[in-house]
Amino acid sequence: MIQYRAFRTWQAMQKRSNNSILALSVGANHARREMDHSADPEIRARTLLNAVPLTERLDVTAAEAKKIFDSAATDMAFLAIPQVIALHIELCVGTVIECQNSPGLIKQHDKEPGWWSVPLLHKTVRFGGHQTTADHLLAFCLKLRNTMMHGAGKVDEDLVKVWKNLPPAAKARWESLAARPFTYTRIDTLPTLGWPEVMATLAVTKESAHEINKRVERALTRKQWAEVIARDYRDSTAVGRRRFNAAPAGQGLTGPEHDRVVQRLQGHALTYYRQLAMTADELRVGWDAVR
């Protein structure tokens, strides 16, 4: 798997989200079991809550504490799904910005990518390819996220329409991920959300991100990838910038010094772009192009 800079950033944040959601899920379920099996729920509730700084200021009864732990999955879903989708949008923005360095690869627009509509971002990073199951499900997740952000989480007709119009394969995929269909009672009420929907959203965005990665791999030429690697090495760290700019632009390096720069680029390419199997000559051309 190629790991260009925007994809690496997404990977790191996606992993952090996974770990945080897992920790919260474990904590909420553990606290609920502790309450259920405690001889004195009132004391146990205070002990559990006081383990978190500043919660001692809250006056929470055992019954109220139980409600907190019982509703944790639903509340977490309303917090986590928008955050997971936001990370994916940032991946799309970063991918478009990277691809704009290769003239003619994507259609230019007046606004910066960060201000593009999300549908336009997703269409752009398909590079003319057909919509996949992950693309269809991502559109559903985006609509779900929008109802959370702009409609207090309540189901509206647009969200229902997107769900009902999903291709059968997309619906089946969602139900396999969440172990249940998207469920709601009626329009203008909250849907049934919990850990299953959070995990399904994480899986959908992961599948979509990997598809974007493969599309980018096919869309760029080897010359363009050499330039991507050179920019990535140059901009990733202060050490990379110092080594990359070891001589003033326009003067270049020759002999052993030039070879050492190419060796460092090779090391970077082997770490994050091994699948491309870039040669030293290709990387040298990329280095020269972005100097």
C-alpha cells in the first residue's frame, strides 16, 4: 500500500479514532456491569464517576449514572461519526492538493480544495472511475453526518431517501458491517445508533480510503510519483528539508553529495512507496524537478 503524505495522516488519525472508540466502549460496558453487580450501586456509581477528574462536582445518583452508561453508545455515535467523516474529508482534500501538483490530472476550480463541496471532492478523487459500494455507502454516511451536524441528529426525508436508494450490494454491506440495517421509527426522530454504526462508518471510510489510494496509484505516472516522493521527503521533516536543500536551488549537487541525497530519497521511497519500486534514476529526476 502506497502511503503518500495525506494518506499517512489519515491512517494515523483513523487508528487513533479506532483506539479511542474501543477504549470508550470498553469503559462504558465495564462501568455498566460494575453497576449491575454492585451490592451498593450508589457508592459504586460515585467511585466510578470520581475516577474521572472534576466529575466529583456532579451530583449523580445511581439511577442517573446507569442512564449515563446505558446511553454512552448512542451518544458516542453522535460524536464519533462526524469526526470519522471529517478525517475522510481531509484525506480527500489532501489528495486533491497533492494531485494539483501534476498539471492536467484533475480539473481546476476557482476555490481552494478545502472549500470544495464534499460531493465534488469525492467525484474528483474517483478520477473518472465508476462508483463502488464504498462510494455509495460513503454518500449515506455523509448524509447521516449532515443530519447530526445540522439537524440535531433527527432523521429527515433526504436521509431516508439516500438509504432507500442505496444499491442492494451497498445495503447488504452496511448490514454485514453493523449487523443490523439502518433503523429509525419515523421522520423527525433520532435513529437507532450505537457502536455498530460507529464501527460500520469506520469500516466504510477505511474501504473508501484504500480505494482512493489505489486510484491515485493508477492516475499518476512514474515521473509524477518521483516528484511526489521528492516533495514528501522535502516537506515531511525539518531534517528532510535541510538535507534536500543542501545546495542553493539552481546550483544542484554533483558526485558523492548528489548520490547521498538520492540514497536518502530511496530510503524514503522504500519506507512509504515500496510498491512502486522506484529506481535511483527516477528519484534523481524527481528531485531535480521539484528543486
